[in-house]
Amino acid sequence: MSTELGQIKPLALWCLHGNLQTPVVWDALKLYLQQQRCTVQVHTENLWETLAESCEDWADQFCQRVQHRGDAQRVLLGYSLGGRLGFHAVLHRPDLWAGAVIVAADPGTADGRAAQLDRDRAWADRFLAEPLAQVMADWNRLPLFGGRPGPDCDISPYRQAISDAFVCYSKGRQADLRAQLEALQSPPLLYISGSNDAKYTALGRHLACHSPNIHHSVISKAGHRAPWDNPSDFNLRMLTFVNKISERYSLAF
């Protein structure tokens, strides 16, 4: 059955922010897509208002919310913590997604889990016991970020939820998803890393080498916070990916 182009529902982009962020970090991307006349409806998820007991529980609840919206086709975008949760959502309901973009997210490992959980519990305690400004300053000094500032957002209303999330979503409690991701045949998955983020560039390269369904793209002059270190490059790659998915969907009618 054919459908007139004007009757096709726009593609829906579901955006998941990272740790110590809020959905406002995606405002610039949303504006860019609008300026480029990209026919995509952008939804942003507030992870601190949808806390679950584990990554798996969150993915199940999130996918139910997404399906309830009734969008025709959906693309998932997740950064760091949001990317790890995004991995779980795609694996939980691959049929729900037309595509996924994962930025600098760890698919999990079987090594060092106990030590990682201990570190995350220590951060969880600090978020409740110490001045927020000091904890944030220490967080931003982590070598992972390469001295680059993160996007501005107010996380002060969510201190308890963030503290809980450090434990609930700890990589120390996360399963190793690499084998499942490498076996995934759909939806197409784009993994993005910054050129100065050696750890996550290596992870992206590994995933792409072991699965024809996963493509790896490196953002130049960017570290772990690639979407904000080099927004022009990142936004262009998002536009390209979303347009490809949208064109594929339109041709199906």
C-alpha cells in the first residue's frame, strides 16, 4: 500500500544524555536539525526522572515508553552513560529501532567489575556528602575528559538520582554486551568517538571490525565529549545518518 510523502510521519530521534548532564545538552543539535530542514521529531529523555534498578530494567521501561508514543520510525542517540543504556535498549528491542548512534560508550567487560563498582559507590557517596561544585570540579579533572569543559547544565535538582544511578548503572554491574552487539543484524548502528579519546576509539574500532552492522566514525579535534568538543562535525554526521534512515524509510512506501 502506498502512502503520500506528506502523510508519512517524521522520523523520531530519541536522545539520551550522559552522566552529570540533563536533556538540555541536546538543544543545539535539535536547533541544527531544524535549521537544516531535517524532518525529524526530537525527543529527549531525562535519565534522572526515569531511574531503574539496572540497565536492563531501564531499557525495558524505556522501550515501552517509546513504543507507546507510536512513532513510525525511530533512531536512538546515546552519549556515554546514555550510550550504555542505549546499547541495552537496542538489544532489548531491535525491532523498535530504525537506527542507533552511540557516542563514546562502553559495551562492558568481564574484567575489573568489582573495582569499578567500588569506584562508582565512592562517587555516589560524594554526590550526597560533599559540595556539588567541588565534586563536579573533580569529575571534570578526570583524565578521560582531557581538560575539556562539558556543556552547561544544572544537575543540582537531581543529586539523589545521580547518586543512585552511579550504583544502579555502574559498569561493575553491567554485562559484557560485545558478543550480542557483534551478532546484531539490525538496526544499523553508528559508533562515534573523538580522535583524542584513545580508549573509546579503540572500542569503536573493535566493534566495527567484528560486525558488518556496526560502523565507526571518528570526530577530529575531539575527546570523550565529542558532540560538544566539535559540534559542527558531530551535528553534520548526525544529519547525514538521520537522512539516510529517513530516505530508506520513505522508499519503503
